Amino acid sequence: MTAALTAVGAVLGLVRDQILAGYFGAGAATDAFLVAWTVPEFASTLLIEDAMALILVPAFSRALARRGDGALDDPVRALVRGTLPRLTLTVGLAAVVLVVAAPLIVTALAPGLPDPALAVDCTRLTATCVLSFALVGYCSAALRAHGRFLPPAMIYTAYNVGIIGTILVLREPWGVRSAAVGVAVGGVLMVLVQAPSLVRELRSGAVPPPPPRLRPRASRSAQDGRILVLGLIAPVVAFSLCRQSQTLIERFLASPLPAGAISHLNYAQKVAQMPMILSLMLCTVSFPVVARALAAGDEETARHRVERDLLLAAVVVLLGASTVIAAAPRIVEILFERGEFGGADTTATAAVMRVYALGLLGQTMVGALVRCYFSAARPLWYPAAAMGAGLVATGVAGVPGAQYWGAVGIAAANALGITLTAVLLLRGAHRQSVPVRAGRLGTGLLRLAAAGAAATGAGWLCSVAIGPAVLAVAVAALAVCGVFLLLLACAPEASGLPSLPRSAYRRTPPCPPSPR
């Protein structure tokens, strides 16, 4: 169900980008909106995907593990009372500050933008999403910790429906500003699809307690709020800020380039990252399982789950990345080449997309491995340091890359930086809360990458040999999947992968069973 709803949200995201490209093209107006869209992109990573989930899923998992100890106050409800009001007040004030400081934000993000006034207007509209996204991330983390994945999986469907509907209604009077209004509307819809489910979970309190042998001590309950605020927030937020700052560097480096460069980067990134989104779905679903296992003291279950998910996520993302690299021009032609989006835009976007795809495996590994570092209750700064090193690499390589190769050079710097971060996280993973076997994983990933390279060549031959774009993309995708899976089948000992259907269907219990 999570896979289906994630796919629906991703498809609607493509429809949203198609509407933006068709109505507004890849010019100065679209660049202005995309600079403003940096705010919801940044907020989404910080408040929904990374920081909020990495902080709150383990916190709710520990509270759920303590439920049943006979305490007078429910630890889960106590955690909500201690965190939600302060979170709402803090991010509400942050949203007000962003609205007031919009001119300074636009100047800092894109000093060479052709239409800064339009970007300021759009930034003020999109800044309202900071509050709604924080509530979305809170609800998502709490529901996933409770084992409820359906409402969190629906949020991006609701978000894109809000943006698409608002653009269709307000495009004529407001132009590209209608998309910024849609971001605000979509944020409210994301909250509404989750809040009723969370209220029901908090009222019911029906979660089976962990075995008595593995229950955490009740004395930790009083400290949970302090641990949440002082111990985990700083390293997690630092990591999330560094990760999302890659987008800031891209927009900053692209703003002096000819009009449309930011748009080409955006369209290419949105399409290229779809395989990564689908691959990380595995880790999103299993992260609460890992956190609950660690809360119960079962490190072996956590390690096995993480290693399996890393390899399965690599398979998914490499299949998608190989298809993107093989058939990028035909994909862009199908998705965007209409209205204000012409053939030159297709060529430029496809070139950037291919380079972005080179970093997709690194993006997926970073998103998956960081959960190993933040699943337990210990503050860990290593992920932030690794992400900072990748960010420095992106900036250092991006300056000459933008100067000599334009948007393609910026995309290459992005791929270099995120791949460096993934390597650093993999090398340090065996020393963390989930002691994964880094050497074995690294060998498996290299072999999967080699299979992906061979599959890319087969897909490219199909894409250039077939005339109609839709047929070319379909045949290229089939060729990529066929060659990739054939190579894995010829060397089953190399992958170490379990049966994919069995892994997807198997339900892992939220708490390990009591030994007899």
C-alpha cells in the first residue's frame, strides 16, 4: 500500500511539473518561483523526511516500548504534551520571520535573479508551509512509530493535488504566484489526511507491550523530553541542514547563468530522483521496526533489517537510474516538451538529468544509512560531519563546474558531493548503533553498480534505435530490467538479496517475541 501511494504521489508530482512547464516554461518567471520553492523543499527535508522523522520515530518507539510498565501517565501522550505545543510555537515564529525576511532570503539564494520581486512574493506565500510541514512531519513520525503507514503515505498525493488544483483555478489572474499559493494549500491538506488517524491512535493506546525482559526502565521516561531537545535535535538538524544546503548551492551557482538554468536543474532533478523516492520507501517503512528493535535491545534484528533494506533499495534505485541515463532525452520529450517548453529545453534538461542520475545511488545510501546512526537514543555527530564534507565537495567542484559546463557542471558537483557522503557513512556504519557489515555491503553495492552500468548500455541502444518516444522508453526500461536481473541471476551469491516478493509481503512484528 505504501508503494502504491508513493507511486501515486510521484506521478502527481510529475503532473505538477508538467503543468508548470506547459504553462510557464523554463524562463525568468519559473526561475523566480523555483527560488521561492527552496523554502518548501528545505522545510520538507528538515521537517518531514529527515530531522523530524529521525528525532521523533525513535522517541515514540521508546515511549511505546515503555507502555505497559504500569505508569500512571501514558508515556506516548506525555511525549506529545511535552513536544507538540513547543514545536508549533517555534515553527510558527519561524514562518513569520521567513515572511518578513523574504527579500533578504531571495538576495542570498539567487543574487543574479532576473525578477527578484516576483521571487519575493512567491517566497512569502510558500513560507506558510513551514508550520504545516512541521505538523505533517510530527504526525507522520508518530503514526509510523505506531505501525500506521497508510496516512503518511498519502501526504504527497494531497500536497500535489493542492498545488495542481490551485494552479488550474488561479493561473489566469495570478500567474506563477498561483503555484506558490498551491504550496500553502497543499501543506494544509497534508495535515488533514493524517491528524484524524493520530488522534485515534492517541486515544486508543492499543499497542502490545514488549516482553518484560527487554522493557526499558521507567526511570528514563522523565528524561525523554530532555534527550529529545538537548541530545538529538542538534546533530540531526545539522545533518538535515547540510543535506538540503546542496539545493541552496545549486540555486546560488545557477542564478548568474542564462535564464532557464534553474528550471532545467529543477525539472531534471525531480524526474531523476523518482527512483530514489521509491527506493527509500523501503527504509521509511522499516525505520520504526529498527527503532523498536533497538529500544527492546535486539541489535541483531535491527542489523539484519538494515542490511537487507540497503541492498533492496540499491536494486530499485539502480534500475531507475539506469533507465534515466539510457533514455533521458526521450523521457523529457514525453513529460515536458509542449507549450512553452521547447526542444532546446528538452536537450538541456536531459543532459542535466543524466548527470544527476549518477548520484542517485549515493543519495539513496545516505538516506538509508543515516537511519542506522539515528535509530537509538545517542547523539551522533558523524552523519553531520560526513554530510558537511560532501557539501564542501559540492561547493568546491560546483564553482568551476558552473563556469565551464553550466547546469551540467552543477549537477556533476552534486553527484560528487553526495557520493562522498555515502562512502563516509558506509565506512563508519559498523561502529554505530546498528553495526552493519560495511565491507560486505560495499562489495555488494559495487557489484550491483556494475550490473547497472551494463544494463544502462543495453537500454541506451534500445532508446536510440526506436523512433516513437513512448515505445523507445518502454523498450529501454524493459532492456535495463532484463539485463540487470539476468546479471544478478547469474551471480546469486554476489547480491545477498532475499526474495523481493517475500520481503515485501512479510510482516515484521513491532516487538521481538519473548524467548521461551
